[in-house]
Amino acid sequence: MAELFKFSQKPNLEGFTLLIPSVSVGNVPQLTIDLLITSLNFKKVATIWHPAIVSSVGSDPYRTDGPEICTACELYINEDLKVALIQLRSAINAKLATKFFTDLKNSLTQFKIKSIVILASSFDYELHVVSSNKFYYISNQEITDVMKSLNVKPKEVEFNGKYLVHGSGFAVKLFEVLESNFECTVLIKYVSEGDNRPDAIACINVLNKFVNGFTKCNVTEIKFPSSWNCVFGGPPPLGIY
């Protein structure tokens, strides 16, 4: 089995908090990671390769004139904040997912990562109550007071002793794999598909209050990456007029 992380420069990740986005409704977790990378100047230190990750490649999403390419899964860090981010830009093969999660857990254990936050989104209509709070969480840590102050509610166990979060991708499964080794929390935002940029900003506002590194700097100046300039496509072709 090839090495999971391919480092351009290997940092010391001991004691870091790691954020992982699950491919979910509206891609809100990925949008949130994009905003954090751009707003807080995270730097890419590794690509992540595994047979479970559907391969993809593209231009640098953060610099239109940048010489680098981006791949399906990459690791970014901010050493001052002691926060690391995984950005996942493609799907996970369901048949190979468990193997990938186990390999990821083993690597993160070697790096001595302290805590992990999994970002997820779910279908808004699943709440059934329009006025209901949009944020929920699952955690193996005692963070009830912090989350209560943020109006983030604990997710109830629903099915055969399991958490059921429709549209959240692999979030719950990954939590089940990681919770025995790390302080682990899943942050869930219920959303409708469309322009989900405000949902990503709302996620950052919550992360500001309970992720250690972010509580130091409080992300207030949100910067959109250059790849968002044509989020609804390019301008209409002149030939149609």
C-alpha cells in the first residue's frame, strides 16, 4: 500500500486540530474549508492519495495565475493556529471507504493529531420544523455548555443505536472510526441546495467559538477564493445577442 500522505514539506502536527469535510448536501463543508484556506492563509503541505478517492485534477483554486495544480484531496496547515485542514474535492468509493478511514486513522495517530472536527451538511426538509435551529453536533467530548451557548443542539441517536444524518455522506461512519483514538466532533448544518456560500460563512461563525486555534484569531474577514468568481458559470456568450 502506497503512503497515504505525500508531503512537500513534513510539518510537526502534534497537538493540532484537524478539520475534515464530508461530501454533503450543497458541498457546504468543502465551501467552508475553501473560505478558511483563503481567509487565514493556510498553506498546502501534502496531497492525499488512496484508491478510495476518485481522482481529479485542476488548476490552483486560490490563485488564478498560480503555477500549482490541485488534486482530489490535499492537506493544508496553519502552524500559528495549530490547525490543519483536509480539502476533499471528489467522492469516496463506497466499497473502499472503510479501508480509507482506517488508513487515515492510522496516519493521524502517527502524526499525534489531538482533535478532529468533521464538517457535514444535511437536507433542510429533514428537520420538519421550519423555525428549528439549523446546527447540530455529535461528539465524544463534553462540550455541551459551549454548544448550548451557540444554540447548537446535540444530534439524537435514531436508528438501532446509530446516528442518522441524511445527505451527510461519510460523516457518521468516519466519526465511528475515529472516536476511539481522538477527541472527535461532527458539526452538521441543515441546508437547502442553491447558493450555499452563506451556509459556509455560518459554519465559520460556529467554528470560531469552539475550535481552539480559531478562538485565538476569530475569523471575521472572510475572503472568497478566486475559483468562486464564476460560481454560477461564466458570462453569457456574446453570440447569443
